[in-house]
Amino acid sequence: MYEKDAQRHLVNVSYSVQTADTARRELSGLEESQKALPDADTALILNDWDPKLIPKNVRVIPAWEFLLQ
């Protein structure tokens, strides 16, 4: 979690999400955090991922893009 411009951001970081098991694990961590901070903005920060494994309502930020912010 980090704060920027008075907004809380929950992020879950993983190098690669290429299997259903990995996607489930990463998404469940994000969902658990959302329960504690429901008003926070959420995102997965990933280097490599299969778009078919990530639900459309989950924001993915490429790792390189996040690091340049």
C-alpha cells in the first residue's frame, strides 16, 4: 500500500502470471487487502502475464511503467 495525492493504492506485485494457480493466488491477495481498505485504488503490477487469466475489472500496470512513475 502506498499513498499518492491523498489516495490510497493497494498493489500486488508479481514477476509473472502465466498459470491459473498463480493468477488465483495473486488475485486472492488483492481481494483480501480490498476488504481492509475498500476505498483504495487497486492494481496488479506485473512484468509478464497472460491477459486471459486476469479479469477485465482488475487493473494491470506493467512493471516498467510503474517504475517510471
